[in-house]
Amino acid sequence: MDADTLTAIASPRRREILRLVWDDERAAGDIHRAMPDVTFGAVSLQLKALEKAGLVEHRRHRQHRYYRARRAALGPLAAELESMWGHALWKLKLAAELEESRRGPRQGRPSRPRATPTKD
């Protein structure tokens, strides 16, 4: 397995995208809707990294791009990924990793109140 492949699957977002396109071809917009905490541009960058590593392929149909995993590119690691995706502990780990890597305001967290200057 080459460095591009290992780097690609090291990212929790890219592993989640691989899971989404593992069994079925999906449009880039569908992938984005499954990951509402990131922008479409961020999803597009992740898809490009997966494609560069040879882990996904795409086809164009009109203005849409449809992605599918290239399972054979992962060799024996494909079976390991499949077995991980069904476990509740993996899902919890993924949620924590995605939250940690998230940029911008966090959902569900109250923002800290700003200190207001007092007049003397």
C-alpha cells in the first residue's frame, strides 16, 4: 500500500466518504448532504484526495459527478474497513474525530458570553 492511500484513509472525513460510496454510487451533492457540518467545497477537496489516491472513481452525467469506491485498491484493508463500519464503538470514535476536526462554530455548544466593559 502506498503513502497516498495511507494518508487518504487516515482522515476520518475521507473514511466516512468511503463508507458512503462503498456499496452505492452517490452524487457529490448527496455526499455533502450526508455531512452537513462541512461545506460542499470541503467535501469536494476530500473527494479529490480520495480520487488521487485511487480509492474512488467518478463519472459525469450532465452537471453532476457520481462517485463510487474502488474496493480493490484497498486490498486486504477493505475487509477491515467494512468490519469497522458496523461497530457502535467505531461510530462513536468517528463522531469524536469529526467533531475534533471540525472548523467553525460548534453546534449544541453555548457560546461564551462576551465581557462587557463597565463604565467608571
